[in-house]
Amino acid sequence: QHTGCGVLRKTVFTPESKWGPMSFMRLTHEALRDIMPQLVAAVSDGKGTRASCRRLVNLWAEFDLIHDVHATHEDGIIFPAAARYFPGVADVFTADHEKGHAEMGKISKMMKELDRENPPAAILTQLKPLIEDLCKDFEAHLLGEEAHIQPIIRKYLPLAVHKEVVRRVFKETEAEKMFKYIPAVLNHLPHAIQRQRFVRTWLWAMPESAQHVGLMVALGVSPVVWYELVHDIPDIQPRGTAAWTRYF
């Protein structure tokens, strides 16, 4: 199977990218990539029904949440860690974040108008080019980070620093946001191995917090995804639930 996939991707003789505790960054990118085409499709369907508007508003809320938490992690913790090895390497991406926050703030205000009982008919028409342009620019931003920041993290930051960064990210992010962010990313990772790795990144750095992470997951994903994850990573079973057992 792996050889077949390598042939299709033309990477038979290219080693697979390593993953580690900070791979939650790349997996967050993949979740955002899953939402973006859905956003474009939702704003372009032209129906303007209450149900279609609600779907667009909900998709935007997830996108905005994941982006906000992820950008905060990068600007406050991850980029400074990379800059200790290559000063200034993340400046352009920090500037992108500032520009993106302004553009997304404008869209969020329009989403509030769209979420009303009788939204103005012109809102969807105004939103369509804004969301299309944002998604196009954002994909270029993600590719830039993956080309210039993530290789530094993989090749230069030792494992101990990876773990320290992940622990800081978990500790310094508001609990309310983490309870929403982790399930939101999981819900938009299309492959089981991606969902497992996303959970394992946190456990790799914080094995003592496995049940805490599991609680965040359990409260925000579907029963099917939860069963899949707890079957492969039983350590995340929250204390006191049906399948939890004492292991000491």
C-alpha cells in the first residue's frame, strides 16, 4: 500500500516527512484546507435559504476559531522558537496574520448580518469574492509556512524543545478555546491516521494529560470518531467513563 501511494505521488525514493510533537501545526493546516473549499462552495451555491446561510455561518465560525487559535500559537510561541535559530524568518508570516485578522474581521461582521432572521439579499453577493480571495491567499500562506518554517522545526529544534513548545501552547491557551479547537481540527481531518497523529502529538509532549486531552476530544467529536480514536489510543479514555480502567 505504501509503495503504491509512493508511485502515485512520485515519491518512491523520497523519505516520508518526519512527524513529532509539533506536527499538530501541519495537521491544523490540513484541517483548514478541508474547510476552505467547503466555504467557497457554500457561499457560491446561490440559494440563499436559511439552511444554506446557517451552514455557511457555521463553517466560517469553525474556520475563524481554528485560524485564531493557530495564529496565536504561531505568533506567540512557535515563530519565536524558530527565530532563535533564524532571526526574522517568520516576519513575513506574522505580517500575513495581521493582514488576515483585518480581512477576517470584516467577513465576520458580514456573517453576523447573514445570521439574522431576514438577512440582506446582497450579503452573499458581497461575501463571495471576499471568501474566494481569502482562501486563495490563505493557501499561499500555508504553503509558505510549510516551506520555510516547518523544515526549521523538523531539522533544527531538538525533541525537548518540541515538547516544551507543545506544553506552552496547551498551558497558555484558554481552556475554553482548547475545548473547541482540538475537536474542530479533528472534525476536519479526513483520514483516520491524521486524527490519530493529531491526538498523539499532544500525548507525546504531555503523557500525563492524556485523559484531559481525551475529555476535550470526547465532548466535541462524533461517537464514531471517538470510538475510532479511543480504540487506537486507549490512554485518552477520561477517568470514570465506562471503558476506563485503573492501570496501577
